[in-house]
Amino acid sequence: MSADYLQNLNDAVEQIVRQKTFSEIIHGLKEELSHSEDPFVWSVIDLRPVNGSLPEKIKTGWVFALKMGIRDGQAHWNCSM
């Protein structure tokens, strides 16, 4: 993995977190998490605004909100820890 590849990923993440819609998603996830018995909640992120900044292979983006104090690495269905 090249430094340019990692820089492109970093630039894309910076663009995503500056978006108003991202802040709204985070706020909604925090609210949902506070009422959920699950250890985490998640949402899909719209990558169209940063599509040119992402490597071609990246097609989807997700953001997860985790409850504090959860130590079970198997809490997520896709976890291999």
C-alpha cells in the first residue's frame, strides 16, 4: 500500500467528516444508540461527494457508533478478532 493511496484515503475521510450530512448522521446515531440495547448502531455514508478522491475499489462507506465499555470483540457480526 503506497503513501499516495493512504493520503487519498485520508483526504476523502477529511472531506466526508466536514459534510453537514455526516454531522447529522453522527447525531442520529448517538440518539439511536442511547435508546438501543445493542452494543452498536451504524449507517451507510454517501460517498458520491468524494468519489473522485477514493480508490476505484471502494464502493461503500459505513460509520459505526459504539457504546462505551463494550469489550467483546465479537459484538459485530463481521468481526474476526
